Amino acid sequence: MSFFLHEDKVNRKSLRSIDLHDHVAIVYESQRMKVEVLAELCRIGLERNERCLLTTVEGKDLETHLRNAGLDVDSASSRGALVIEDGNTMFLQEGRFDA
């Protein structure tokens, strides 16, 4: 499967065609587009009752962006449907890498 995102909008139909176990790579032309795509992917996943795991180095900024996009971050996080992990420390156990 392949599709293109254009700077002026997020193609929701293309994003909805992504299914479980699909692997995608998305190249963002801007920070704004990155956040819009991540928010839409989370929205789709949460609607499908999937668990969304985001690994980021942006910390609370990403949560703010998701809230601004209309996602109920607190509710989704409290029920374990949305997990946001710090990419700098996610795989570190006692200071060692442990995937």
C-alpha cells in the first residue's frame, strides 16, 4: 500500500486504509503536518478500540497537540488505550537497553 500526504491537508481516507499489522513510513514536511497525522492516526485507533503507543522525545508537547486536535488524552490514557512513552528512556532498564 502506498499513499501520499500533501502539505495542505491530511488524507483521512488513506490513513483509514491502514490496518492492523500494516507497517507505514510517513515523511513529514512540517511539524504541523506531523502532529495532524499523529492525531488522526490516534483518533482512528481509538475509534477502533486499538491501543495506541506513541514513542516521542517531545514529551508533554505531544499531549498538548493531541488535546488541541480534540482527543481526550486523559480518558484514553487512564484506560490504557493511549500510551505516550519517552523515546529517550523507553528501552532503558537500569541504564541498559532492553527491548
